[in-house]
Amino acid sequence: MKKFSILILCIASLIFGMVIAGLFDTDSRSQATPKSSEYVPLKSSDSCCPNFAEINKRVSPAVVAIYSTKVVKYSHPFFDDDFFRYFFGTPPRDEEREEKIQSGGSGFIISPDGYILTNEHVVADADEVEVVLGKDEHIKAKVIGRDAPTDLALLKIDYKEPLPTIPLGDSDKLEIGEWVMAVGFPLAYGKTVTVGVISAKERKLGISQTTSSFENFLQTDAAINPGNSGGPLVNIKGEAIGVNTAISRIGQNIGFAVPINQFKMIEDQLKNKGKVVRGYLGVRITDVTEEIQKAFKLKNTNGAFVQSVEKGSPAEEAGLKHGDVIIKVDNKNIEKSQDLINYISSQKPGSKAKIYVIRDGKEMDFNVKLTTRKDEGEEEITEKEEGEEKDISNLGISVGELTPRYRSFYNIPSDVDGLLVLKVKKMSTAYDRGLREGDVIMEANGKEVKSIKELKKVYSSLKKGDYLNLYVYKAEGRGTSMFIVIPVE
């Protein structure tokens, strides 16, 4: 009995010792670095949030309201009617009436001598522009320069004293999740401050053909409303890192701002020339996606993939072709398509550049002399013809021969040959990849296709996991050509 009691006492002592060791963490292994699967909490900052009140005090005096006025002349609607003019004659000029149409926006002062940055659409076609300073001082402003592609404009006011300013930050250093503040005059209210974070970067919205190449928006959930356009998006240092420009009308608190570094690139031209003249290469490009990488057997996704080369452009004269991947220009490495756009646009027309490309797995280089970037316009479509069509069911498309009447309806130039796409099933991979009615398939996997038989022959030679690379002409706008990569399923 006594031995049994001693045994119980020993076991109890051992258990007690293990508990004590655990409490005091005496096991040397507990001091080792946590395993990768273990959660290691982040160190908390000294304060939960930035002092937005202080940031507002710093930047708000430099934010202004902008009113633009356009004078519109019009006459009675009957005055333009030929029947009315026949019986009553041409009305005297004093019968014409004038009406002032006023719109508003925001802006911010960037220099003590009165330069103000805003959106181009705030002052576009304005006959008069007025700026309202903090003490309700209304001052006429002069439009120094406008640039529709970036939707930026520079104004100037004369003032007797140095004006408060907002310093310009570096939008390239922004990270998703950083705090930002939007300041402006939304919905005809007074000055308003909203707060949020950078939700995303490098957004493209497809606002217009003019802006499409230069859309590189910052996305924020700081509330932006009509009237905020042209106001600053500032960081916690009180620096302007964007110009509030657009909103999503189908979402809540999804706003967009032009990165301030886009303004820095054109500031001198706006001040000195009143407009921006950009270098022009003449290629339609896109990022190298994983599908493009696999389809064209590329080593990585770096570079700008050439969808098409404009006829008569510097790129065509230099020897660039659709399917090339531009990886470098001069000493600038090209990791994505926007890098190429920014670099070429920053060069003067007439300057020379060396373009390095990957073509058929080999690196090549070309010397290009840049010209002036052209304005982009739009064209219309007229009547349609019913014609014979052939279905390629596995692709989910119907195609037909390119007849003269089809050319007229879809506005397809005489030098474009191939198969016309007449229908595309919406529940198909071809539709998801961007193929649409009215497109012309000119090549399939590098081979010209002018008949349905030729297209079917290329497609039937592919197996599951391969890619069908269609080189397509799209007639909308000025007409463009591009690759559409369709995986074989």
C-alpha cells in the first residue's frame, strides 16, 4: 500500500512539473521561428487612421470650383425648313438667339503664381472659364493648354498674392490599400471631402477612342460624384497623386482618377504649346497574356504584343509585323503594353528609336523614325444584305464570303480580304475572346483564309489544348486589325 502511494505521488509530481514547464515556456523548441503555416500577426501602427482633419486643412485652401460657360446660337426650328423659307423668306440675323450653357467642376492650384490643374472635359469648348477661390472670389481664368487623350487641362489666373498650392506626389509608388482623400465640389454642393483607399491601379474604362490608348486610371472607393471632376486625389502626406475624373454609374463608390505622373509627362507642353504633340509608331498592341504566351510559344509574358500594324505608318516602313512582341525600345524594357505607349508618346515626332522584338522565337531589332500621332475618328454603317452563311459549329460562329454588298454594309476596305463573320454565339469561347459579327478573318494560324474550306482545314488540324490564332480586321472606328486567340476545347 505504501509503495502504491509513493508511485501515485511520483506520477503526480511528473505531471505537475510538465504543467509548470509549459507555463514558463522552458522548452527551448518554443523559442524557434514559427512554421510558415503558423499565423504571425502584423505589428499594429501607432494610430488607427491618418489625421484626415489635418490633411484637409493642408490641401483644402488650394482646391477651387470651376465654372465654364459656352454660348450657343440657335434660331426657331422653322427657320431651317425649306418649305418655311420658300413662303416667308430667310429670317433676319437678329432673329437668331443666344443662350449661355454653364457647367461646373473642380480643380486645384499647383503653383503660387496661379496655375490650376483640372480635367479637359470640364473646360472643353468653353467660351468663358471662371474660378472660385476659398473666400468666394470669382476670377476669370485662361485656358493655357488642353489634352483630350489624358483628359487633363491647365488653367491660369492672375492674383495679387501668392496662392496656396498642393504639391505633386509620385503616383507610380502608390500601393493598393493606401489611404486617399478626394476633395471637390460635387452635385452643386459646397466643398466636400471624402475618404477611402486605392482600390486598384491601371484601370481601362473604354471611355472613347481618343482616350483609349492612355487610360491608366487609379480606382478608389473615396466617393466621387458629378462636379468632383478635376479635383485632387491626395495621399496622407497631402500630395496630389491623381485628378478625379470618372465614376461607375452601375456601382457604388467606384471612382477613377488620372495618375498625377501622366500630367508630369505633359506639363511642359501644356504650358509652352497649349497642346501635346506625341510620337507615333502605328501599331495596335495588347499585353502578353498567358494564352498568347502559350499560343506563340513565348518564354514569358513580358512585352507588348502587336495586334496589327497600320499601313504607311513608321512601324510598317521599319518592318514590324503583326505577331511581333516588342520587348525593348532604346534602353527602356517593355514589360506591358502601357510601357510602350508611355515611352513612344513621350518622344518628339521626327525622333528615332530602336525597337527590339521577338519574332518566331528570335530577337530582332528595327530602326524607326516616329511621326506625329493622328487624331482618331469614327465611321458609320449603312444598309445590310442577306447572304449565304456557313456554320462552324465547334467554334460557335457562322462565316460567309466577303461580297461587295457586305463590304458596303460593314464598311470594309477593298484591300481587306478574308472570311466575314456573320454570327457569333454568345455562349461560345469565340465570343468571350472578342470575335463579333462584321469582323473579317484574314489569317488562321499564320495562313491566309479566303474560303470556309481553308478555315475548316486549319481548325481540323488542331487538337485539344492547341490554339487557333485568328488575325481579324474590325471595321468599327477607323478600322483596326488584331489577333484573337481561341483555345481548342
